[in-house]
Amino acid sequence: MAGSAALVDVLKRELKARGITYARAARELGMSEASVKRMFSRKNFTLKRLDAICRVAHLEFSELTRTLNQEETQISQLTPEQEKEIVANKKLFLVAVCALNHVTFEQIVNAYDIPRAECIQLLMRLDRLKFIELQPNNRIRLLVSRTFSWLPDGPIQRFFNQQAHNEYFRSRFDRPEEFMVVVNGMLSKTSSAAIVTRLKRVAREFSELHNEDMRLPLAERSAMSLLVAIRHWELQAFAEMRRRKK
């Protein structure tokens, strides 16, 4: 069941990549748009229907399964040792983030003060770390999954906490595509769990949009960082005024 659901997810992404909407698929299949949406949301396909949608997208079924197999072998996180090696070298870290954002070799050397030979050496190090595969003509193939994330409290997240935290919040977050809000409240365990589930969904959507936009020219994409967090916390100034239990 999990395998078939993942296959439908791959098909959905391929339709988006080809600019095929549910409405267009519905017209070509002779179905209502609502039925097509329901079919995808429930991930309930017959083989005949799946084959028909592949024909609409000019997509071979074998391509779907190949993409799915590739994604299943990709890693979603690095080891602490791998992260430590990446974050210890500023240029290596930069090239790793560029690769993660689907920036090409030529775009990296054009945008940053890194000589071509040095950039190749850095990419080779990432290749040895199994983060990427450096292919002929310096093409970069990511070996991490679409849901890749840095380790919680790992070397890179600690680097952010120690060095990048203040930089990140040195903003009014008032540009049209920016947003920040701090909400305080008291929740039950059930409500807290529900919020965490929704935040994880937002993070997944961010990753999906990031992967969809990789097909756009670099000039049409901007580096964006999404910080999603919820924790047990009370302002220290408030905590100091709590009555001590006898």
C-alpha cells in the first residue's frame, strides 16, 4: 500500500512538472475534475486508469517506477560525522547548500569567488561523503531525498544556533514574501501534537515547492529559509517570578 501511494505521489509531481492540471487531465480522461482530485487525494487508482494518466502526461510507467526506486534509495539525513566535515569548511558548506538548491557548477563559479578547480575539488569531497554524485562535465546529481533535512541538534543546526541565529532574525520580516509571528498559549498534549503534525506538513510543502521550482532559471529563484518551531518555553523573566514549590 505504501509503495502504491508513493507511486501516486511521483505521478502527481510529474504532472505538475509538465504543467498538466487536474482540469486538463479530467478533460482528456473524460472525467469530472472533482473525480480526478478525489482519485489523487485517496490514491485510489486502477492499473488501467494509471496507464491512461501516464498517456496524458506522455510518460512511460517504467519512468515512474524508476524515479520511485531512485527516491527510495536516497537518504533523508546525513550522519553527525558527515555534517561535521561539511560545516567545518565554509566553502564546502556553501557548495553543499548550492547543490541542495539545485544550483549548477557553472552558476556556482559565476556567483561566488571560488575558482573552477577548487569548486571541482569541493564537489569531489561531497561526492566522497555520498551527498552528491559528480557526473561528467561537472554535472551535480543529489543523492539526498526530497524530504532531506539537517540533523536535529546536529553540527549544522548547532552552527545555526551559535552563529546564524542573530543574522536570521536581523530583519523586520515585512517584505511581501516574508512572515513571522510569535504566538503564546497553553495547549493540551493532544492539541500540541496536532500543531506539530501541521507544522511538519508545512515543512513538507516547502520541500515540494523547492523541488518544483528547481526547473526555473536561477534568476527567478531566491534563497529562502523556513524556520518552523514549537517548544515548551516560558520567558526566563517570567519563570523567575514563579512561586517555588515547598
